[in-house]
Amino acid sequence: MKILLIEDEPELRKSIKQYLHQEGYLIESASDFIKAQEKVNVYQYDCILVDITLPNGSGLDIVKQLKDANSKAGIIIISAKNSLDDRIKGLDLGADDYLPKPFDLAELNARIKALNRRRNFDGNKSIIVNEISIIPEERTVKVNDQLVNLTTKEYELLLFFISNKNRVVSKNSIAEHLWGDDSDQLDSHDFIYVHLKNLRKKLADKGCEDYVQTIYGIGYNFKIN
Amino acid sequence: MKLITKTILYYLLISLPLIIIAGFLSYHLIRSELRDGTDEMLWKEKLHNENILKLQPEIKKTYLSLDSLSMISPTLFHKDQYVFSDTTIFDVAENENVNYRLLKSFLNTNNQTYLIVVAKPTFEEEELLEGLFTSFAIIVGFLMLAFFAVNWFLSKTLWKPFYKTISKLNEYNLQNHSNENFSASNTKEFNQLNTALNKMTEKIHSDFLLQKEFTENASHEMQTPLAIIKANINLLMQSPNLKAEEMDQLQAIDNTTKKLASLNKALLLLAKIENNQFKEISEVSIKDILNKVLAHFEDRLMAKNILIEHKIISDIKVKMNSTLAEILITNLIQNAIRHNTTGGKIILETENNSLIISNSGEALKINTDELFTRFKKNDASKESIGLGLSIVKSITELYNYKIEYNYKNLFHEFNLQF
């Protein structure tokens, strides 16, 4: 999959590229409006990550340009401007998602995957990881072809783990993914533990291997060989 | 004390002694003038009597007037002098004391000394004085009345721009500042005052805008560096060779960054509320929002084993920004969960146009007045950043709602009046 990252901050560009590169994506980047324009005019991308405030122009104009050109690319706006107006404007213009800064790379990764699934680039509607298969459209999870009855939070937790498989995801990333802005640090860590315990038990009941490794101090790793 | 009351009081303080002194002086002046007149008339009468005596050879005691005061009588003494004196005689007919002016003099003629007494009642003089004083008092009274009226009139008209300025100042609100707050007047001093006030409020307002803009910009500018820190933490975390100690440090950095990010987010939200950036208003149902928020916190309520007691009698529908309505209710419910005891209770009820959210919990350690102040936390070690209730406060202020806090029977109670 080919991704274009339009972001003017070099450090952020570097980290995003590094993280997504490990996912096996082909990732290119543009540091300002003009370079971004050139790239979207010449190449085809599957997904475009675009910052709104750019040198020489606005990321929203690039979104507009892509839509005018009937681009098939999925668009995620990453912006420091977490204002409702910008969010609505961006989504109205045809962006698929809006991720306010500061975001977690694990969250960005999960959003890219979700967008990919929605656009159905892979040609199939289910995610299959060894004995686990998930059909996101139906929100159903099967282990060894047996339906696992998960709560919303448990389902979201599993999907987040699988989106970031073989990665260390911090408890804070999980908390933010599950509860959004108003996740309190201390108690949310306890809730993650409770949800994870239930999830592990439900999966194990259907004969699923325990893929979730606890990483001391930080979080978890959904490890698949 | 009002300006007009003060003016009148000072005027009275100065004018009353002056009026008394003036009254006293004029009484004496007029009285002595009148006495001089009476005395002159008595003198003329005396001369007239003397002339008559000189022409008549001999005369016995003769009364010259009905009141038997004026008379001519032969006497043995002779003094070469005359005396003016006052006397009071009881008038039977009038049944009152009547004052008289007397002139006693002696005349030596035809070898006989005569005592000539001429008298004149002074009631005319007194009546005149009385009349004068009555008119004097009336004039003073009218002057006073006129003074009060003029003062009242002046304070109503001349001071009108001043009172207008005061009421404008009272109403002044930085949030809805307009350029021409204090309008021009045709009185120079008030014009100067209004110009000065305009300049001052203009300056305050622009400083206020700058400060708001600064908060918003600073918060915005901090988002990207925070994103970089977060991204690098995410990357560092993937390193397979981290020691336990390093992981603890990484966790500490991650937690702190998250706290910083939420602090920044809250400050930005506060700045946006104060900058009135949530302009879209729609009718929101408080009941719907409550249900949504409670569903959102469901797992937390369950984890803390908190019982929700619904006493909602009727739904409250308000016209406000729906995002802000959600933030308002979320913060209050979050607060009620966070400061609750395990196995505690949250009571939700409506009363007329107000929503009451109460939760069990220990009494506050901080002053209740400081509850809505930024960064005031009851328990410094708790995870909250201390901005939740300030956000609640600024939303309520934006829409002129009222929020009150009370601690009753081991329950924290927030009463939100829409």
C-alpha cells in the first residue's frame, strides 16, 4: 500500500514514516503545500495523511483538489487544530477521517487500517489472524469458527491489538482509543486490565492461544509469529 | 451618599448659620431704626407740649392721652435732662401687656417746673418687625425650595450623562465590547471622562484579546511538539532491549506527556469557550445527553460499583451549543464518578429548570469558593488536571446559567440552573 504523508514538521514526519514503514507500507512524504500538490498530481496513493497548516497553503485545499480529481485515495487529516469547524469542513470536503494532534502512532496506524478496510483495498471483508477471524462490518469475532460474544470495549480492544500486532502498545494509547479525550490515567489503566482479562478469558474459552504479552511497565504486545 | 444629598447638606450647613446671623442683625438694625423713629416723634410731641406750656400761664396736672401715660404735671424737682424708657402696661380692654416708649423731660417756665411725659405704644413697631420677619422667613423658605428644585433639576439633567456613564460601566462586559461604549456629551468634563473611559476599556479589551489569542496560539503551537514526543515514545517502546528501569522511565514520560496533552486540550477548550467559538446553537435535550454520557461512563460506573438513582421528573430542553452541552454534562458526571466512593451513589434529579447532580463522597478539603477556580484540586495526588469545573463554570457563564455547590448529608451536590 502506498501512503503519502504531508507534514511540515520534520521530526514528526520522520517518526510517522518510521512507524508506518515497519507496517510494510510504502511511504512518501511532502513537507509543504507545493511539493504536496506536485506529488498528488503525478502519483496515485492509496492513503494520504495531510496536515492542515502547511507552508504556502492549507491542507484542506489539497483535500479539495484530490476530490475534484476523483482520487480514490483515502484521506486522513492530521491537525493541531482540533476545532469542530475544521473537522466538519475537512469531512465535508471528502476527507475520511480527522485525527487531532497530538495522536498516538498506534492510533494513526489503527485508523489507516480501518480506512483501508472500509475502502476494501484488500478485497476481503474479514481480518484473519491465525484462529481469530473478525468481520468488522458485522462486528463479529470468531475463534476456530465459533462465535465469541464480546462487549463493545472488548471488541474494540481486540481490533486495536490486531491493527497494531507485533507492536508494543502503551496503556495510554489503549485508554485513549477506548475512551477518547476523557480517559483518566490511573483508573483507566485498571479498566483496561479488567477488559483485557475478560477478553483473554473469552478467547481462551474458544481455544484461542493467548497472544497478548504484558510488557512490563508500559503496556501490551499482541504477538503473532 | 448621593451627590445631590451631599450638595444640599453642605448648602444647609453653610446657609443656616448665615441666615441666623443675618436675621439677628437685621432684627436689631430694623428695631433700632424704628426706635429712633418713635423717639423722634416723642421728641416732637415734647417740643409741642413745651410750646403749649410756655403760652399757658399756669397749669395743673393734665393727662394728654387716654392711657394716662402722657401727661404734664407740676413738680418740685428739676433736672436738666430727659430720659427715654420702656414700660409695659396691662391693657384691660385688650387683655394683654402693651409695650410703651416713654420720654420724660422737665421744663422750667413761669417759675414753675413741669414734668412732661409723652408715651407711645410700640405695638406698631412690633407688628412691623413681625411682618418683616414673616416675609423674611417666607423668602428664605422659597429660596430653599428653589434651591432644592434647582439641584434636583441639575442632577437630573446636567448630571444625566454622568449617571449614564455609570450605568454603562456597570453593564460593561469584556466579552461584548463595542468601540463606542461611552457616548459623547456636550459637557466638557463628562466628555473628557467618557473619552478617558473609552480609551481605557479599549486598552483593556485589546489586552484581553491578546491574552486570549496567546492562550489559544500557545496551546495550538504545543500540539505538534507533543505529537512528536508521543510518536517518539511510541517508537522507543518498540525497542526489544529495554530494561525494567528504562521501561518505568518510559512509562513516566508517557503518562506525563498524556497529562500535558490533556492539560493543553483543556486550556484550548477554555480559550475557545471564552473566545465564543462555539456559535452554533440548537435545542438540546438534557435528558438525552445525560443518557449518552452515562452510557459512555458505564464501565467506570460498574468498576466503582456506583449506583445511579434517577429522579428525573421532566426533561429540560435548552438552546445552546450541543458540543458544549455534552462537555458540560460529561464534566459534571465525570466529577461525580471521580470523587465518589466505591459502592457509592449518584443522584440525578430535575427541579423546574435546574438539574441537580449529587454524589456520595468525603467533604472537600479546599474552600468551596475555590472549587471552580482553575487548577484548584481537592486532592493534589489525584489524576485530574483541575480544569474540569472551570470549564463547567465558563460554559455556564457563557449562557448565563447558574451553578451552585453544596455539601449535604455526605453528598456533594451540584445544582445547575439553566
